[in-house]
Amino acid sequence: MYYCLMYRNEWLKGSLKTIILKLLSDNSRMYGYEITRMVEDLSENNIQLTEGALYPALHKLESQGLLRSEKVNIGKRVRKYYSLTTKGQAEASKNLEEYFGFVRTMIVLLSNKPATT
Amino acid sequence: MSLTEIQIIIIEQELRESGLDHLPLFDEMVDHICCMVEANLNLGCSFQEAKQLAFEKLGPKEINEYQKQTDFLLQQNKILMKRITVAVCFIAGACLMISSFLYAQNVPSIMPLSNYEITSTFGMRTDPYTKEKRQHWGIDLKAPMGTPVLATADGIVITVENQPNGYGKYVVIEHEDNYQTRYAQLSEQNVAVGSKVTKGKVIGLVGSSGRSTGPHLHYEVIRDGKRIDPISILEDS
């Protein structure tokens, strides 16, 4: 189970990058748990990211140079904060714009009835 | 509400037992679970309950998935390490080659004749004239009269002289790293003082021009002002 089954996995899977980039462009730095909480809050608990999906996605974006991370000691444990690189900022705004375009197109596509042939 | 050190250790242990053994990702997961436990504590749970809830949410399936998904990262690290290793080996190899090349050019590491017979080695020997035991400060290479004599390393000619009762016609070349080489008993000296020579260049011809019983080259290597056995620094020795 990648996500809480409020929505189908495959829909969310393709949206995860957009979600992460958008949250990080609104917040200078975040750690993994903070991201899951914020997604729950903003989606009114309709979307729950799971660890098995979120962290690999974060690491992948980091390896692609879109995110950078820093480790901060919190008492006896280590917290890894993620933030956008310059490349990540550019990608975030481009990605969001494209995503909205995609959603609008999908609404049009799925709302219209095909003309009878 | 913040977890105590012991509570964190308990969580770490339980996480290890769950099978999450990828160390680079372990700390991050510990922090995540600690956050979950803290949130549950804030709702009024006991630590045991809070921990149990957190691990229920993060079941073994989820941990497996997490591990599977992050395997590629470790693989990437391995590939990176491999690349770094290859690069380091390459650079080390290149340095070695360059230094051995420089060594080979500057150090008299070849023989001054292409065809020869060693008739007398470095060290104590019976003098062919006096039949007394004496130190021999070079090596004697027997070769036909007129055989070309080669510079054994890059350098500058510092002496071109004739000592009929000793070295005969001889040439001394100075090399880097405080090396000098002496080529004696020549029939001809084909270089002048101050000329630059490269390794393998003909500097004279074999003869018997000094204190000698027949055509041969008397060859000496001098390091830091002391004569050493030329054989000891040959490339293949």
C-alpha cells in the first residue's frame, strides 16, 4: 500500500513529484514527516503519503539535483531537512504549471461526450 | 513532547528487528517514527501504545517496500564508488607511468653498449696490470674497437679529457638527481663539454686508449659523488 486508498495509487504516484516540489517551494526546508503531515492537512486527510513512497521519491529528486539536504541534530537523533536547489525551484514552477494544464485538459477530456459517428 | 534517549534506543532496536538495515536511510526512518510516536503521545497515549500505533502504521510490508524502493540508491552509490575507484586507479597509474618515464630518462638505467660482454664487475678484483687486489670502481664491457657508446640517461657533458695512463679518452655526463656517468678507454669522443645529450645518443666509440689491455668500455656511475655499481640501477634489475 503506497497511499491511503482514498485515491488510486497510480494517480497519486504520478503526482508525488509535483506535491513535493510545490510544498518545498512554499516552505524553505522540510523534513519527511513534516511533509506527510502537511499533505494530510492540506488535503483534508484525503491523501496520506506513506514512508515507502515519500522517502524514495525524496532521495530520487535529491540524486537528480532538484533537492539538497542537510542533517540537523535534534537531541539524540538526526533530522534530514530537504530544500529546493536553484534547478529544483525552476522545475517546481514549471512542473506546477504543467500539472494544472494537465488537470484542466483531463476535465475537458472526461466531461465532453464524444460526438456520435 | 520529546522522546527520551532510552525511548529512541527502543525505537531504533525495534526498527532494526523489522528488517530495515540500510544504514544511510536508517537515521531518517528513526526520526520519522519518533515524530509519529511523539504525535501519538501528544494525543494522550502511553509510550507503549504510541510506539505500537506507529509501527502498526508502518508495517513490515511498508518497510519492505521502502527498502526495495531505496535499493536503487545504494546501487547508484556502488556505481559511483566503482567510478571513483577506476578514476583513482587511472590517475595513480598515469602518475606512476610519468614518474617511471622521468626516472627512466634521468637515471642511467640502461647499458652504454647494445652488445657487450662484462669482463670485469664492480668491486674488489685482481688488477690486470699489477696482479694486486684492488677496488674496481666501474664495470668493463668488452666490445670490438669502434663500437658506438651510448649516453645512459639525459644530461649535459661536463668533461671530455684524455688520461693516457689511466682512463684514456673519456667523457663524463652530468644527469639530474646528482648522477654522473663516466665512459672511459674510448677511441673517439664525439661530444664537447656543455653539449646536451639524450638517453641513447652516441657519445663516442669503444677503444683502448688508456691503461687498458684491449678494446673495452670502462663505465662508471657516480651518485652523490660516490661511485656505485652500475648494474644495481639498471631498469630490469
